[in-house]
Amino acid sequence: MDTLLVSTPRLSLITRRGRTLGSAKKIETLALLLRGALEAESKVGLKMNLQQKDLAALLRSLPALRNPTISNLSQPGWVAVETIIDEKVVRELIPQLKAAGAEGIIEYPLNKVVY
């Protein structure tokens, strides 16, 4: 067995007269979605609940794509925190989050991350 050809996928703009603008937009949209899917391969989402009083300390050690989302829970004094992080750090991070008071920690895969 031997390699005959090595290839990589490329997006290029192939247009016909009168279709340039519409075709370009479709190619840009497809490229955006493909980049989002590739970026998501190395990321995961994390959700957790914790007491409001523990939030500041948790946020100092919580990595995020930009900033985590903080939502009030129906129980007074509690918040939900959601963030996107690199998958390679989640194993070390979850025990730290638990120690910081986080409960109900959920890790979930992502389909796309678009910046």
C-alpha cells in the first residue's frame, strides 16, 4: 500500500455571471458554519449552580470563552453559571469548581462555536 494523493478540502468562490453576490454569500455562510464546527471540537460547555455568596471566588478561577453567563435561580441566593472552556482543562477544573461550592455540574459537547 502506498499514498497516491494527499488532498485537503478548500472552499473557493465559483460563480457565473449574474450570480456572484448570491454565490459569495452562500460560500461565506458555509465557511462560517464549518469553522464553527471545527472550533467546537476542542471546547465543551459547563453549567453549574452555586450560592450567590460564592460567585466572586468561583469566577476568579473559571475560564471562559468571553465571560460566563450568570442567571438567578428561583431559589433566592442561588445562581446558575454557564461557560465554554477548552476540553483539555475540564477534568482538572470540575473538582476545583466542586470545592468552590458549585453543585449540579454538567459538562456537554458543543456542535458549533462562532466568534
